Amino acid sequence: MAEEDEEKGDFHWYDELEGNTPYEKLKLLQQACCSTMRITEKSKRWWDEELSEQLKITRDGRRGKGSNQSLDQAARIKRWKKEKDKMRTLVREKKKECWQAFCEENGEKDSWEIVKWAKDPWHLNATMGDLTDTTGALLKTDNEKKNGLIRDHFGWRKEGRKVDEVEEERERYSGITGISQKKMEELVRKALAGTSNKSGPGPDSIGYKLIKRVLDLKLGSELIREVAKNLTNGRIPKEWQQSKVVMIPKPGKDHSKTKGWRPTNLINYIGKLEEKVVADRLQESGLLHRHQFGSVKGRSATEAALRVVTRAQRCMGAEGAVGWNFWNMKGGFQNVRDEDVIRELEKSEEGKKRIPWVKEFFRAREFELEWDGKVRGKGKTNIGALQGSPLSPVIFLIWMALIITKMEEALKNR
């Protein structure tokens, strides 16, 4: 029997896993074998293997073990102090990296502003009291707070798509994704290779690290095949669009108001893989404006600043005058209209191939709302692009490209 299992190997093990699809098998495997992370006051998210190794060296130096046994007492103390100072320096560096990652994930422009503010980065001691919504109404119960936070941060369009809406006919765009199944699998693997293992897991507790761990097994191969098949067919399983929104207090804001809290969206990481592939493809659709930078391959925001500064210096060097106008887009992703994006995609052959999938990306979504470590209920939204999605910045740029073009035309006419 053992020899038979060895011959079947990974395939035998895969077939015995519960679940009807590779994703279901992975989710059930995670629930059965992986412990759930519990954040406490003693949690140290900055601790890693390098620190564990340095701690061992420091302890051996104090106890006179290992390579320290041959040293006399004075030399042993000197080495121990040296390793202890190295340990302190390393801890400071790891904490700094952890804080910076925390700030970036929460979208702050000045990450060190949060470092000074967040004595409790996991908000273990933060509690949400009575709130006031944007209309001035007082919200006391959990249900009132939930409805007020959803209304002020997300919103709902009556003429928009419904959560239980039946998918519309797809004959117009079906079968023109233009990429073979094998090539799509390669794109999915490439997208996965570019992800960070430190990213926190989604609402199903599955993160990129777990997906990479099973990548060389049949489970991983079948999972990649499942993701690629949905991309080829222009489909997104609704289960892959599940998300949890955690409300955290904004630094320096009035936490007695709904707008004083920031929604942090935890989305499904299998769905994220699809979104990363589509984001890469849409950047090659020719729909972005030549003056758009940031979230565009090969065109960073730093390059945009460098170009503007260079042009200004040249103009000033020729005794000319320079004027700059800076605009801040408030709630950019939330204002994106799916019908506008679809019209833009129809202008490009590559864009047309992604329309069936993008339509499902914009479907109305349900999410769990959590604060103070407890889920308070469910909400729904059918407005804008999803916060936290790797595709949303590209969708936003496509939507903005038409606006920038019209602004340029208006300036030329004047």
C-alpha cells in the first residue's frame, strides 16, 4: 500500500482532499492545518528568523557556550556586549521596517506621522464610541453606526447593479480573450512571483505565502489552472470577491465622526491574482494618457516630478515665468463609473478582450464590516472601483485619461 501511495505521490494526496474545486480544497486545507493568527498586546510582527538567530548568538555569548567557551572572562564579556548591541540595532531596524509597511498599507503620504501617533498600531485599545454622520445625525447603536459608516464611506446607486442581479448576455464579447490557457497560466504564475509574502491574508485566511507553499504540488498546479481558466473565460467567481472591511481611526482626526475612521479592505487573494494579470494586460491596451504616471509600468511618480522640475528650470533659466497647479482627487476610486470605463475599453482591441471580466469586476459587492475586533454586520456597495485591488489604480487611470484629454483640448482652444 505504501509503495502504491509513493507511486501515486502528490496526485493521491490531492484526490483525497475535501472540496469540489482547487480553491475549496486549499481553503479547507488551510482551515484544517494552519493555525489562525491571534493578535495580542505581546504580538511582534517585526520578529523574523534573523532576529531569532541573533538572539541565540547573544544568549550563547552570555552563557559562554559555542565558540565562546575558549575565551577568558574579559573577552567573553566583551563579545557578549558586542552581540547585545548588534541585537538592539537589529530590533530597531526590524521595527522600523514593520512600521513603514504598516503606514504604506494604510495609504498615508507621510508614514512617520503615523509612527509618532500610533502607540497602539493594532488598535487593541481603540474603541468606537458614539458617532456623528455627515448629516449631523447621532449614531449610538452598532446597527446605526454600521449603516452610517457604509452610507458615508461607500454608498449605493439606485440605478447601479444589484447584488443578486443575473449576469447579462455575453455573446457580444465571448471567446475573444485572445490568450491560450497555457499562456494564461504562465501569466498567473508570473503575477504570483511578483507578490510579497508579508502581505496579510484575506477574509478566507489565505495569503500569497500559502499559495506559494503549495505551488509545486498538484494542488498548486490545479489552483493556477482554475485561476487561468476563469481569466480565459472572462469570469470571476463571486466567492473570490468576498471581502472584510475593518474600520480604523485616522490619525489626528475627530473619531466621534464617521469620516474620522478609515475603511481598510481585506480582499480575497485568489481574486487578487486575477486582478494583477488583468491590470498588466490593460496597461498594454493603449488607453492610458501619455502624461499619466504612477501605477504605470516604466513611469513612476518620481519621473513625473523630475520632468516638471526640469521644464520649470529651463523656463526660469530663459527668464520666463512658471506656474504650477496641483489638484487633489478626493475619493477617486469611489467616483469611477463602470459604464465610462467600458466605453473606453471598447476603443482598444486589448480592452475589448477584457470587457466580460471587467463587467464582473464592477458587480455589486457584499462585505463584512468590523471594528473593535468584532464583525458588526454586512454592507453592500455598487459604486466605484474596489479599494485595495491591484487593478483599481489602472481602472482609475483609464477613467481619468478621457478627462485629461478633454482638459488638454479645452486649454488648446483657449
